[in-house]
Amino acid sequence: MADWQDMNLAKATFETMCRTLDNNGWHYARDDEKLRLKCGARGDDLPIDLTLAIDAERMLIMVFSHLPGVIPEDKRLDTAVAVSVINNMLAHGCFDFDLSTGHLFYRMTNNFIESQIGEELFFYMLMATCNTVDEYNDKFLMLGKGMITIGQFLDALNH
């Protein structure tokens, strides 16, 4: 369990995170007990589900986005390959794919050990997550539905 100093820093970091969203006109559901908030954004083609959280134990800021749908079993190996290729290209954050359930997430983290995090970092993490998810969510959806092959998916990344 986090000691009182770590917990105070975690709570202060959570307040900065909420203030960042407030100052940028975002609407969200706040859970002060879990130091977590949920919100969403509208991408070019699909909605973007967002969860922002503070992990007081590990002193982490976490931004998650659960991509829509569940990848069918017959498309999971192709999706795992696509995730691996894309993750190799990303500078920040990564996609996480649960091969057993077919759920696909995007995740970005940053630590705040002995740090006071400014609003700029939260806004960067939020916007980078939205941009990355928006770039790939439709491609993953088409791959999962069999509308494109893994070859077509990978070819599209090279253009």
C-alpha cells in the first residue's frame, strides 16, 4: 500500500488531471476513491472510449482506450501480428491485445515519482491517445470483420 506521502502526491496528481480536462472543456465521470475518470471523444469515424487513472502504488499515470468490439477467434492471430507491427512503429504508448478474449486496448503510462506533473503532460497523453486510437481503430475493426486481410492491413501502414 502507498504511504501517506505517496497517496497525497497521487491525489494531487489526480486533481491536476481533472483540472486539465476541466480547463479544456472535457466532460467526464470522476471516481475520487479509485483516482480514475472516464470520458470519451469522437474520432474521424469511431467513438473513442477513454479511462484516465492514477496508480498510487506504482506512482503511474495511465490512459487506456478500449477499442470497440471483440476480435473473433479466427482473426486473433492476424490481429496479434498487426498489433506487434504497429507497436514497433509507435513512439509513445502501445496496443495491448488479449489473445484469449479478443479485447484490444491502447495504453499510455508515465510515472510521477517525486514529481509534480503539469497540465501539459496530461493534455499530451490525452491527445496522443486519441490520435493514435483514431488512426488505427477503424483498421483493426475492418481486420477483425474480415473486410481486409492482414496483408492489406500491413500494406496500408507502409503508405
